[in-house]
Amino acid sequence: MTDKIDVIALGGTLFVPATHKDILEIANCIKYPNLRSVVIDTEDSISQENLPKALQILQNTLKYLIKSNLFVFIRPRDSKTLKELLDYENIDKINGFILPKFSLKNADDYLDILKDSSYFIMPSIEGKELFNQSQLGDLRDKLLSSQEKIIAMRFGLEDMLRQLSMRRACEDSIFDFSSTNVVLGNFISVFKSSGFEISGGVYPCFKDSNGFKKDVKRDLKEGLFSKTIIHPNQINIINELYKVSQLEYDEANEILRSKEAVFNQNSKMAERTTMNSYSKNIIKRADYYGIH
């Protein structure tokens, strides 16, 4: 297996239907050169009757796909489609798969299909398990043996709202509502505490750049990195927001280089051991996105 893709390298992950007229230009990093990762979707954005056409377009896209710095993933419709995709010519040009509707019912199927492959994966939990901490723990336990393949865990934000019969306004953070805040808090605690990274959920108001900025900043505050994006106007915004401040960069370097276990840093306590992981991520963000 090649070196694991760091979640920080993904940036915003643009989801594009396999039937999109510019899918090849997007996947070849021609149309959006600042995009860092893309998902070619054969699931929610494709109707059942259009699936054969989508898969045919996907095969043609793979034929002419040129490997670049853009990370390319495919979201199959289900485990059956995933098994079919693995037999496609040139499928080895992609980096991995999003595993949709990952659940206790299909987890073993997904993982068994991929057990002998070197593809990276991002399981997406979207069903009833989101609301059951014990079942989330069971899914985590199933994934521990495949952790070296998992770039990040994903959650179905719109699926969560659907199951709660809710819809948020553009100005609302998903963390503002008591029910969804609890759900996401449990999700984060179960997976992050076991070493899994978690990506941020979709922000549906693609014309509201200020709302999108607020949403990304809240993700970062909650320890989430990378984010589902659904419109190209969100690409440059998220790349800019992922930059770090000079103060953050300087403090991170000081923590990593300090010989003191605990010290005064700009009138607040800094602990070298406990803040090591956070500081390393700040440095990586600076390397990938820069300092502002």
C-alpha cells in the first residue's frame, strides 16, 4: 500500500455526479485546478434508471483519467456496485472509495470486498446507527482492523436531519440544535477517541458564501477536517479558510520544539505532550494551504 493519504491533504471534497458533462475535465484537474479531492458519485445524485448510463460514463472516464495531485474517489451505489467497479479496466487509477450508507448490515460485505485491495476508503454512516452510541461503537470496532485504509469517517448530515424531520436554515450551524449536537458529539467522541479522523458535513446553501465560511470555521472548532462541497464556488473559500494564522503557526512550532513539559505561552498554559497532535496538524495545514 502507498503512503496513507492525510485527511488534511483532501481539502474540500467536491461531489460530482458520474453523468456530469464535464466529469473528465474535473477528474483530470483541468476545470478546477485548485480542487484537491473529488468524488465521482453513482449513488444519491443518480436515479436508478440512469445508473447503467452513469457506469458506462465512469468506465470511459477511467480510460482517459490522468493521475495527478487531485485525489479521485468513487462513491458506488452499494456493495454490489463496488464489487463490479473493482473489475473495471483502469480502476487502479483512482485513490479509493466512499462507502455510502455504511451500517451494521453491510459493513462486513464492504470490508470483505476490499480486504485484499490497496484502495483507501471513507465509510459514511447515514442510518439509524447515528443515533445509537452502542451501535456506533460496534461499527468502530469493525473498522479498527482496516484503520490503515481509512482516511476519514463521514456522516450523512442531510440523512440525519431527514430522520429527525428537520431542515436547517442557511444561517444555522448543525451544532446549534440540541438533538444534532448530541448526535454529532457522540459520533466525534466514539471515532476520534479511537484515532479516526472525521470530515465535515455538507453545507447546502451553495450561494451563501458567508454561511459557508461560518460552517467551515465551526467544523474546525469541533475538530473536523475536510468537507463535502457541492459547488465549485466553495473550493477557493475552503482553501483560504484552511490556512493558519501566524500566531497559530508560531505557537505550534514552539510546542513541538519545547523541552519543557508545561510552559507559559502567551498567557495560557501549553503542554507539550497533550498538544502535540494538534500542533502537528497546524504545521501540516500551513504546509498544504499556507499562512495568512
